[in-house]
Amino acid sequence: MILFFFPAFLGYMLQQIYGIVDSVILGKVVGKAALASVGGSATAIINIILNLVSGITAAITVKVAQNYGRADMEKVQNSVKNGFFISVILGGIVSIIMILLSPSLLELMNEPSDTIKNSLIYLRIYFISLVPYFIYQTGVSIIRASGDSKRPVYFILLTAVVKIVFDILLAGVFKLGVLGTSLATLLAHLVCAIVVLIIFNYTSDVYHFSLKKFGYDLEILRDILYIGIPFSIQSMLFAIPNTFIQQKINSFGTDAVAAYSAYSTIDGMFWCYANALGTAALTIAGQNYGHGNIKRVKNTAYVTVCLFIIGSIFYGLIFYNFGSTLASFFLTDLNTIDIAYRMIKVIACSYIIYGIVESVSAICKAIGNAKAILIIALITICFVRIIYILFVPQITPVYPIFAYPLSWIFASLVSAIYFFNIKKLKQ
């Protein structure tokens, strides 16, 4: 578990680093309004779509890992072929829809008038890059599912280097601001997608894929979507109520939005750790479930919780004690830094609550219990956060942050009860 975790963690950290570079350049060089444009409503909208992508790629991971565990290499190759088919077709459809809907979504979220123009630029260019991003994530998921945890790091490192270089060049040197950051993202996704397709084309491994094989197998496609759609909805149920939180923070003005952007970037460092744990648990549990080793599937869940607790304490202590210093890397205004730090302190004390949810979610995905985690997320994450935002007075921009730990408490209780009653694990 630990050996698989570290390469995945490094990969997520590299992705986070180029997000940090974005925030530093925009917040320090361009200004807090530019940071708010990218890190506010635009990011909240993008996260909904990225959660849709992560749900589908998680389903591809499950199918590849299970078939790999069964040593059914023909089905592994069919899963790979269908995975890339979905990434191109679904990515293209979603990209067009979101480009058209972006202006209306920003207005719906009460985006401040001084940031809405740049937010729209960022959204539209990001969604143009959605198909390359989908291809790149699909490739990384397939390789991880086959047991190779190191090669995906090279893909992510390439993306990070391209992104950072063009960020500095376009946004920093040529002073293109948000437009430069957006173009850097597009170029990074495009380069990595091309590299993924080249490597899959020339590899002799079981996951070999050529564009000549582009197409689908209806049975495998149905299986991936049967698992992936609930996964995507579940992931989006985490992101959709966050748009309510973002909308409420937007009502406090540009300072609050910029503070929340800095808070989100810092918070993202912890979720690199959590996501890497989830990725490791999903792959290991999926392979063992495919092999029929239920005991190891359950042990994976217990190890995941223990490692999550360790990480929660480590990150929580750092963020709580040094959150103000971390916020000052992205912001210059003292009032905005103070708002960000108060947000960070709330979340730093709360990470430990989420460990059970992350573990149970990964195991349910690995064994194909898609509907269960969808229902749990709907009841405990979506409803609780929306009800809190709508019916509890939000006096300061820090109050909306309490929606996160409150929903995690409910989600942890329900997840724990469900885990010990999963029929597929009754062996």
C-alpha cells in the first residue's frame, strides 16, 4: 500500500504544484482580482466537470484492475480501447456544452463584476482542453490499474513542467495574466495527451492501444458506464454543493473570493495525500477482488483509514500553525490573508473526520458497489452542505467553510455502518 501510495502522491503533488504556480503568479504579479477570477467560481465549475472525468476514469481503473487480477488480458485490452473511446466522445460533448453554458453559470453564481470577464476566459479555454485532459487521465488510470505506479508520475511531471514554463512565460514575462495561465493549461494538457497516445501505441505491454483500434465494444462500454456514471454523479455531488458555498463567499466581495482561492490552493495539498491513498486503495482492492481475495480487500480498507489519520494529523498541525505564512505566498493584502487563515484553521482541525469516507469509497468503487456510495454522498454530503448554506446564517466569509466538516461527520457515520454490512465482503 505504501509503495504504491508514494508514486501516486508525487503525481498529485506535481499537479498541485502547477496550481500553486498559477496562484502565486496571479496573486502576486497580476493582483488579487486575477486570483479571484481563476480560483473562485471558475474553479468551482471546473471541479464539477473534473469530478465527472474522475468518476469515469475510476470506472476504467476498476475494469482494468479487476480483469488484470483475473489474468483476462483480452478484456484488459477491450477495457483500454473503450476507455479511450469514452474519453474522446464524452469529453468532446461535455466540452461543447460547458463552453456554451459558462456565461450563464458565472451569472448564476453571482461572480463579482470585476472578475467575471477573466473568469469566462479561463473557463472557455479550460474546457477547450477537456478532451486532451480526459485522454491523459485515462492513460494514467490504465497504467496504474495494471500495477505500474511509477510511469504515471513521468506523465504528470511532463504536464507540470510544460504548465509551469508556459505560466511563467505567458502570464509572467508577456503579462497576459489570466489568458496566459489559461493557454498554459491548454498546452500542458495537449502535450501530455499526445505523449500518452504515442507511448500506448508503441508499448508491448498488455495495455497497448493504437488509434487504428479506436472504437468500442458495447458490452465493455456498458460495464464501464454502469460503474462510471454513479461514480461521476457521486463525485459531482461533492462538487455541486461546493458551488453553493462559493456563491455564498462571492457575496462577501473580491477579498473573500481571493482569500478562498488561496485557502483552496493550500487545502489542495492535503487532498493530494488523500487522493493518493484513495488511488492506491482502489487499485489494490480492485486487483484483489478480481483475484477473489476478500480478506486483503478488507485489510486495504483498514490500512487506508490508519494512513489517512496519520496524514490528517501531520497536515492539520502544519496548516493550523503556519496557515497565515502559507496564505502570504499568494496574497499581499493583510485583511485577505487573515480571512484565508481563519478558513484554513477551520479545515485543519477537521481532516481526520474524513478518513472512513475515503476508505469506504475506494473499496466500494473497487468491488463495483457504485450505487451505494452514490446514495451515501447524496444524503450526507450534498443535502447537508446545501441545507447548512441555505438555512444557517452566514455572518462572515469563514462560516461557509463549516459545511465541509459538518457533512463529513454524517458521511463517516453512514459509511462505517454500510461497510460492515457489504454482502460482497461477507467472507
